[in-house]
Amino acid sequence: GGKGGKSISFVGLKGTSATPPRLQTGIAELDRVCGGGLVAGSAILVGGDPGIGKSTLLLQACGALAAGSKCLYITGEEAVDQVRLRASRLGLENAPVELAAATNVRDIAATLDTKGAADLVVIDSIQTMYSDAIDSAPGTVTQVRTCSHELIRIAKKRGFTLFLVGHVTKEGTLAGPRVLEHMVDTVLYFEGERGHHFRILRAVKNRFGATDEIGVFEMANEGLAEVPNPSALFLA
């Protein structure tokens, strides 16, 4: 016979413990699009064209948060020295961000699945991650779904905010299985013309806030600068 399941316990809607405050990145445009800051235990998917500035934005967010929070930046696309070069260009070389180059989700999960392992984790990108339990290449539908599920499960369990960088197809939609957008709490698109300096960050899904906000950034030599008054920009 099959193994019987365990009885699950139910709790009330109100709860007894206080909700932890949202994490403020210090980048006002990003905080506003996320609904007023980052929610502990949430998973945020950031999509955009290659070279649009996704990694730059998230590295700046890590640098701004690292003074008071433990931030981990895990890259699967670049070497550690390449990320250090970008950090130096952004003026973040002295920020206490912890950096690693890894693609095996089993190793990443073992590192993150401890109490107080991190407050913010960036995975750049989810298409480069792989699980050795599955016999298929990184970036395939099965790998992306399995790796995302495992990382999101640990984020919910340990209460850290998880950023997943996602590639987009030539049609402009997020690559990989559509279920990935259902699994995460927030889906952000980072858009802009490569020939222009301005970038727009918008939410197409947000479980913790509205999706009618946009954030406007200007790509400069020192990284992404916020545009606090986009009305003047668009009128011009």
C-alpha cells in the first residue's frame, strides 16, 4: 500500500507574529515599482533585453542594501572578476556584497538553506542554473522550472528576498516556461531602446502592490541614475 499522508494544521488569518517591515533598497524608483520596498520571502523575476541593464540595476540594489543587510550575488553568466569590474565602474568596489560564480542549484540550495544565510539573494540568471537530478541542458523548460521551484521554496522557508534575472525571447516575452511567471510573486520588465539613455522598469504582476507604477532610470557612465521627474523628460 501507499504511504499515508500527514494531517495538516490550519491557522487564523490574523496571525500572532508581526509582519516584518519591507526592505528599502534606497533606490526609490525600484522600491516604488515593487510596492514600497522588498517583502521578506518574496521572489521577484526581472526580465529584459540583453545589455539593457538588469545586472547593473540589481548590483546597485545590492550595493545600496549591503550596509545593513546581508546581500549575496550569484552569477552564472560571468566570472567573478567581470562582476568586480562592473562594481568598480559603479563605485561599489568597497560595498560588502558577497559574490559567487555558481550554476549548480544543489550547491546553492545547501548554502542558502541555513538560518540567517542572507537577506537578499540575486540569481543572474535563472537560465544558466541547472539541477543534476535532471538529465537535460541548462535553460530548458524542465531545468528552469525545477531550479526556480527549489530556489523559491528556500526563499519562502528562510525569509530572504530572491531576485531571479530572466532572459527574454525576440518577441519580448520571458523565456522558459510560462509557469515561471505564476511561481514568482512579482514580475518586472526592464525596457528601453539601446540607442537611448533612458530605461523604464514596470511591474506586470505584483502580489504585494499595484502594477500601475513605473520607474524611470537614465544609463550613465556610473550606472543607472534615477529620474525623479519623468513628466519633464517625456514633455521634452
